[in-house]
Amino acid sequence: MSDVFNADPNQQRVDGKLFRLTFGCWQYRWTVETTVFGNCSGFDNLSCAIGNIAEDLPGGGWGARVVMTDAAGDELECDTEDDDVEEWLNKHLISAEIIGFVDRRKEAA
């Protein structure tokens, strides 16, 4: 990892953590970014990030659809079927990364 950022927990109370999450099924992938604000750390951040994504998906809590693509550009339409969307996302999460921080004060201005 060439880019080192300051993971000062006091600073993170003000800033939001920008997450990049990748979900997968076979060779298909779907990558999405979301911001988590608040005084939490570790897996609590990840749970919040997944919750944000679930809320933003069309279809809400049940029966949401996600379109994943493979390296050739072929698409796979995934339906969460009978699973709660957050549960489905948790089952298909293959990568999670904090890629930066967002200053809430600047975002509000």
C-alpha cells in the first residue's frame, strides 16, 4: 500500500470514512462506494456501510436487484430473493476498503 493516511480515531469522529465495497458471485463483480459518518470503528463501520448500500438499492429491504459484470463486460442480474438485502450483501461481500475520508463540515458548506 503506497498511500498512507492518518487513521487518528479523534479525527475520524469529525470525518466520514469513504468505503469501497466489492460484492461477487462467481466471476462477476459489483463495486460501490459509500460514506459512513459517526463515532464507530472496525466492523461497526463495515455494517453501517453495508446498511447504507442496502437502503440505496431499488426494492428496499427485500427483493432488491444488483447487476454484476465480469471482465468481458457480461452481466449477471442478481435478485436478493427471499433474503434480507443486508444479509444478501453480507454473503456476497468479497472486499472492503477505506479509501479516504470526507470532512462533514466541508460537505455541508
